[in-house]
Amino acid sequence: MPPNGYTTITIPEETSERLTQLMIQHELETMSEAVEYAVDSTLTNDSLSDAELAQLLYQRLRSSDTNT
């Protein structure tokens, strides 16, 4: 169970790999920081639900993976 104020997510291995690449490219220390960075760079609408946000992040990471 995650600490208070945190949520656990399950992501495909390919998404994890992309987040790891993001950590290296932007000198982020944790996967959490990589997720936050990806969300901040992707998010254009603050009214998204957690599920919508996770789906958007997954699509964005998947899209950037196919474009590299």
C-alpha cells in the first residue's frame, strides 16, 4: 500500500522504459518525477480525471516512442 497522499499505478513495461529515458534526459531522480514531468508537459486541461490523465500520458508516451 502506498504512503498517504500517493497512488500506485500499473503501466506497461514499454511505458516504464520511456519514463526511464525521460529521467535520464531531464536528470530526474525518481520515476514519480518523470511521471510528473510527462504530465506537466502534456496536460492542457486541468479538469481531466485521474483515469483520463493516465490514458493521455500513456498515449503521449506511446506516440513519442513510435516517433523515435
